Amino acid sequence: MKVIHCRDVGFDCDGVIRAETEEEALQQAAKHAQTVHGLEDVSPEVVAKVRSVMREEPTQI
């Protein structure tokens, strides 16, 4: 399970994204950034930052 804590990206936000794949997590993060934080364009720099803070968590059964 891929996990992204929005606060780790630099936002004052308690949002947490969990997804099975990196691609799904990045898509959810982009949507969150646009809808919650008003980012119109998710730049390659933002994607790189998100990837750098993405963590792996064991999938809970």
C-alpha cells in the first residue's frame, strides 16, 4: 500500500492518501491538490516531491 501524508509535501493539511499502486496514489494526490489546495497545474517538481515522501505500508487484511 502506497501512503502519502499531505503535510509531508509541505501543506498544512491532515490529508492522507492510500492506494495500491504508485500511479493510483499520484492520481489521487493530484486530484487532492487541485480540489483542496487550488493547485491548477501539478508540475513535475510537485510530482517529484510527492514521490519523495511516498511511503510503503503493509496492506492490512
